[in-house]
Amino acid sequence: MKLDIIISDRRHPLWSVVSAWTQQHPEHQVRLLQKLAEADGGDCLVLLACQQIARLEVRSRYGQCLVTHASDLPEGRGWSPAVWDVLQGKDRLVLALIEAADPVDAGRIFRKFRAPLQPTDLHDDISRVLGQLVIEALDFVLQYPDAKPVAQKGEPSWYRRRTPEDSRLDPAQSIASQFNLMRVCDPERYPAFFELHGERFELIVRKASKVHSP
């Protein structure tokens, strides 16, 4: 299979995970790309973390054009669904493998992949779980090239695009009330921050080593 995969930002946590996966399948022609302009055709195009919309012109270059979307579609169409789900207190991740279609995120579903989350999982933990689901989805693409998708059922809901301002903490509020926000903030690209006494502070949260009583 000639398979092209798009991740727009090399700093995205999925980049290293998917790059390693491509090396494990020399029997297929797998390329990891950053731009749709580089997607010049093949059997399948998979959009994993693509900041561009694949129009019909691009999709027509491939036998199939697929998208992974980290929500229980049709719930949670739109931007950064896994982050919004954690902020709402959900205790699982769902990754839907769908057809790329118009409108965005409305394509038929090939399969949904699920994994639990713990209330103490931080950004890196959440990225690791999501990476595992992405690898399951890519394995599915290679193993079941003739799989048939089914239409989405139910009323859709939408998430808006997040901005760096969405990483803002309120120093007057408790840590517990803001912990979900603290744990989804990307410490490299969009760190949590707060302003106090006229200064801006960035907050990086990491798990400490467990303390054992003597």
C-alpha cells in the first residue's frame, strides 16, 4: 500500500510515535508529511494532526482519504476534541477513524478506538494514550483496506478552536478546580500560565516521585 500520513507540526507529540511506526512497515510505501501540497497521490491518505483542510482536489489523488478525530462522533466535532473532553471531566479517550468529507468531521465512520484515562493523567500521559489509539487506527488501515464505513448517527456537537489564552489559570481559584486545565496544557507549545502582581508566570506540572514512609 502507498500510504501518506499528514502531521502538520513536527513538535506535535504524535510525530515521533508515528515516525517510529512508519519504520516498522517496510513492506508498504509509507510517508510522513507535513503539508498537503506534498500529498501527490497513492492508495490512502490519513490526516492525523493536519492544520489544513483536504479539499476534493487533494482527496481525489488517493483511493481513500481518512481522518482521525479524537471524539465520540458525531459528538465533539471541531478543534482539539480530546482536550475539551478532559476539561469536561470525561474519563476516556475515543478516536474515530472516518472518511475525509465535506463538511469537516462529518464523514462516515470506519471504526472507533477507545481507552480509559485516569484523573491523574497529565499531558504526556494523555498524549501517550492518544498515540496508542492512533497506532491502532493506522494498523487497522493496513490490515483492513476494504473495510466499509457507516454513517454517523445522532445530533452533532462542536468544539471551538483553542488559543494560547485558553491556557490561562486564575490564581484566585483552587488548584483542584483548575487541575483538568493544568493537565491538558502542552508544556512546550501552550503552557499553563497566570498573571499576578503585574507579572506573567508559566506553570509546568509533573508527577513527583512517590514518597515511601520509613
